[in-house]
Amino acid sequence: MIRFRPVQLGVGGAAECRLCGGREAPSRRDAVAVAEEFSVLADEWNAAPGPNVLLCGCEPFSHPDLPEIVGAAVAAGTERIGLLTDAIALGEADNASGAIASGVRYVEAILLAPNAAEHDRLSGIPGSFDAAVAGMEALVHAASVAEEKVALVGRVVVCPHTLKSLPEITLVFAKASASAVRYVVRKELCASRLEWVFAALDTAVVSRMWGWVDGVSLELLGDRALHAEAAVVVEGGASS
């Protein structure tokens, strides 16, 4: 099991469902403060392997000092660096290859729907679906060229607006060569509607991907409780 510690780069998450409301105004943390957190983490880490960090809280590529932040994580002795991203910027210029060259080895990419019309409506960002798919493809290609093992994991925040599309979203991640999908279930979601989560898990298995469920008790998962045990754990969760 690989554990990641979430390191917040700011607030105003990537690819949030705008219909769910409650969005925070975007803000970015100072790069020096983030670097200091890496140093503390390296001193306190007591799990193997690691230390490992997941840069999250806001869209990493929107932070003007992202290259310096990744460099600070490497300098602090971080073994694995992950990004929680809407994947849009991964398809721009040489961002995918640059991220890999700087030390990124784990990426969670967010989708809200299985097609451009619905995803762009929920994100409020025109063109974001096509850009996200292109970004995931760029990451997989860049990893192949660099001959590096980089994990691409799909991420869906399960809310009333994404629930019924989960199996189809899972297929989009499969086509993009993701190795797994993380389903993050919002607390207010009714337990009686989890059949869509179960259908998505079945789709992931058929597509030869692992499916992870966050936010659902083992009792509610029933015979699918195995999917609560992720190969990659983000300690304390990560905002999207």
C-alpha cells in the first residue's frame, strides 16, 4: 500500500460540479510555506515507502510557482509526487513531459461526465472535457516516451449530478489508459442510490481497472467492501 499526504496548494478545487454550489474563491498558498511543509513531512514520515505527497486543494497548474514547488518536494526527499488535476493543462505545450521530468509519478484526473456537453455544463468551463481527455492521453504518451512508470487514476466526486453517469465515466477513463478510478461519495448522497456506484465498480473490473470508493462505510458496500481498500491511500482525503 502506498500512502500519500495531501499538501494544499490553495483553495478553489479543480473541475468542481458547479451545480452543487459552495465553491470557494480561488486562492494560492505561498510557495515558501508549501516548501516548509515538505521539510516537516520528510522529518515526520513513518511509513514506507515515502514520503509521498499529493498536491491538491486547487488546480496545481494554476499555481504560478508549481515548478518551484515540485522542485522543493524533490529537494526535501519526497519519494513520490502526485497531482490532483482537471488534466486540462497536461495537454498543453510540454506540461506532461515536464511534470514527469520534474518527478511527478502519480496523477489523479477529474471528470464530471462522460461527454463534452454534460461535463462542460457541470464544470462551467467550455472545452474542458476534450482538453481533459487530451491531457490524460498526453500524460500516458509522455510516460511511454520517458520510459517512466506514472500512475494515471481517474477521480469522480459522486454527487446527484454525476451519479447516473458513473459507469460511462469509468469507460472514458479506461479508454484513456487509467489504471484505476477513485469514486469519492459526497456525504449527503442517499445510501439507497449506491447501485450506480456498484455498477461503476463492475464496469471498472470488466475494463481491467481497480475501483476505489471513498466516503462509504464497509457495511453499505456489502460484498464490494474490498473496493474500500485502496492500493493508494490519501491520508485525510484530498479536496477536489
